[in-house]
Amino acid sequence: MSNLNKKRILTGDRPTGPLHIGHYVGSVKNRVLLQNEYELFYLIADVQALTDNYDNPEKVASNIFQVAQDNIACGLDPEKSTIFIQSMIPEIAELTVFFMNLVSHNEVLRNPTVKTEIKEKNFGDSTPFGFVGYPVSQAADILFIGTDVVPVGVDQAPMLELTNVVARRFNSTYKTDLLKEIKPLFGVEKNLIGTDGDAKMSKSKGNTINLMDTDEEVIAKVKKMYTDPTRIHATDPGKVEGNPVFIYHDFLNPNLAEVNDLKERYLKGTVGDVEVKDKLSKAIIKFLEPIRERRAQFPLDKVKEIVLEGTKRTQAEARLRLDKIKEAMKIKYF
Ligand code: ATP
Ligand code: MG
């Protein structure tokens, strides 16, 4: 099928650090699966990353190609998909400014994800204006390219709702049907839990198992993992539900018989954390192996070329799209 007939996907990550297994199950896995069926645009969200890292641009800059490499290593295929850098598409910033008028001040402040993140980041009285408004900029990321589907983690659900509100308001205000409502696609019902038992594995919380971790790092992190806090001895019956070690087994260990056997024995108190963790480390190491091999085939120099080419392709498309949007708004003067 030619790209002309394909529906579009927009997806992306903030270049704030290496990707972890939470990213994999939440969004990367779906991206890779869907790139055959859809025309996929992958955004490296550096402008969004700056909203809470504006004073540390080096952190953002040093992760640009890294995050693209992580995705390619997981199977994002540069032959099929377009990888581009957000800050190199000025039309997104332009569209953000237009969209800011379509959303109320209160609506942005009420956004549950932004509220939680503001608390977690301890901004105090100095929450950047840009941070509060990032969902509007995210609506521009998604809508500028005519997206149909967005594969993301569930923490992004409120952003995607707002995106559809913006699309609807734009269309009704400017009497057009130019902007399409989008469909979110969640890889998991809940965010993947952190190694410390926190509700979300997150780069900024240091509770991650990264896709580029070495075998030794995986083993050390799994050893320290939080399990069932109420279980003291290996002979005590334990809890499987909500136990991070079993959640990871469910996602990453393809040996169902082994996982079921461990669960049964854990519930009865006939297996210790050591064996459960040892089998988990082995499963994660096996899962990471092909990712490591593919990463080796795409050194950063090669990734840079891919990103430059994808960004150029997106720039051309963005100019055409913004012209149409301005026409609909009746502000295309020449
Ligand atoms: P930061 O701490 O800088 O916000 P992050 O770890 O939250 O980083 P993002 O780049 O914000 O990562 O998220 C990229 C994508 O991965 C989003 O679609 C997000 O929903 C998804 N994602 C991130 N963490 C998880 C997780 N623990 N479980 C499932 N999906 C996740
Ligand atoms: Mg995040």
C-alpha cells in the first residue's frame, strides 16, 4: 500500500535520558508493530523536554540521537518511518500559539497529568509558563501532520483528550473540517511500575531498567527490586498481584509455563525471591539481546543522518499543512 492511502501515526519521546522497559511496553512496542500498516512519524520532543529542563539544555541535546537510536534498536525502521526533531519544525511552535487561544487558562491548570507532574517536580511558585502549557504544544505536535492514531502510555490520556478538544474547537471556530480527531492507543492499561514499587517507571525517578543496560546492571537492579513487602520468609505465602517482579515477568518473560509455576509456588510460599528474581534477570537479558544487536548496527553517526533526512521530509510537509491551516483561519494574506 502506498503511503498516500495509509493512515498516520504520530508518536515520540522526550530526549531526557535512555529509554526503559516502561517505554517499551507503553509505546515503543506498538509503534514498531504499527509502522507497517500506518505512515509513522516519530517526534523527538526537545521543545517539550526544555519546558522542565530549560536551564539544562545540554541534557536535552545529548539525548537527541540517543533516543532515536533506542527506538531504532527496538525495531523502528527508518526505511518505513520518519524520525524528526520537534524544534526544527517551527510550524509546530506557530500552531501552538494559535491553539493557545482555543483553550482556557483553567482547562490547562486542571489537567491531571500536568498537576501531578508539577507536584513531583517541586517547582514551587516557579512553574514555567511553558510547562503548564505543554499539552497545548503537544496538541500542535499531533495535529500539524494530520495524525489518526497516537500510541502512548496512559499518563498521556489527558493530553490526547485535550488534543481532540482543540481539533473540535478549531473546526467549529473556523468553520472547517481540516483538523481530524485522533485515536489514542495505549500499550498498557496502567503505567509500568518502577523497580522501587512506584506507580510509574520514569527516567526522572531513577527506578528504571533501561534498554541499553548491561547484563550486570540488569542483574543488580533486579536484585534490589521491590517485591511483596508483607512477605518476610520464603516460606510465607506471597502476593503475586501488584508485585513488580511478577508484573515484569508477565510482560517480558515469554516462558508462560515458567511464570505460572513461579506464581503458583510464590502464592504457596514454596519459592524464594532469589529464584523469582534470578529467572526474571535471565528473561530480561534475553529480551534485551536483539535490541543490543540492532543498536550495534546503527551507530550514532548513522542515526544522525537518518534524523536529518526525516526532519527535512517533515519540514516540507509542515509548510504545506500550515498554509492550509492559515487559509482555514483566514490569515493567509498572500
Ligand atoms: P520524563 O521523566 O522525562 O517525563 P518519562 O520516563 O516519563 O520521562 P517520556 O519521554 O515522558 O518518558 O514518555 C515517552 C512515552 O513513554 C510516553 O508515551 C509515555 O506515556 C510512555 N511511558 C513512559 N513511562 C512509562 C511507563 N512507566 N509505563 C508505560 N508507558 C510509559
Ligand atoms: Mg514523561
